[in-house]
Amino acid sequence: MLKINHNLEDALLEYLSLLEKEEYFDAHEALEEAWHPLRQSQDPMRHVVKGFINGAISFEHLKRNRKNAQMNAQKVISSYERYKHLRYETGEYKELFAKAYQKIESLKNKHSEVFDVLVS
């Protein structure tokens, strides 16, 4: 059953903690719970949050190393790439979005063999 979380700050903190533990699927889930209310309300932050959700799941594809993992990771990271610039436009959560951005970029660099054309 879909869980809804209206506390984006707590979700972002949990997301960052889970990324540090390399628990990418759980990070995706934690932030997705807070994304649903944003999406339903048409909140402008919904795009940047969705990008970070997809950023985490990209690394889950690599972690699981299933067939086509690299291709799937590249495909999913495109949502992150499309929306990452919006982190500058989000006043209230700007600092947490900056930390999430730094972590995803660090992970992309760690996996540069996969994201070499995307590494900023």
C-alpha cells in the first residue's frame, strides 16, 4: 500500500542517510512517499524531488547488477539530469537539495564508466 509523507524535510534527511548506507531502493522509497503529495498538488518542487528519486534508483540498478543494469541506470538517471538545475529554485529545502545533488554527483563519478557521457 502506498504510504504518504507530508514532511519533505524528514524525507530528504532519511534519503540522504540511506544513500550514505548504499540503500538506494529504500532512499527512493523514502523520498517517493513525500513526492506523492507534491505531485498531487502540482507543487513546482515535484520535478526536482522526482529527479532525486530517479537518481537513487539508478544506483539500485547498478547495485543489483541484473541484465541491462547499466542501460537501465543511464535511462533512469536522465530524469535526474533533466531536473537537477531546479534545486536552485527551491528556497525552503535548498540546503538539503544541495546535499542530495552532491551525493548523486559523487555516485555518478564513482560509476563514471556508466555515466561517462553524463558526468558534470
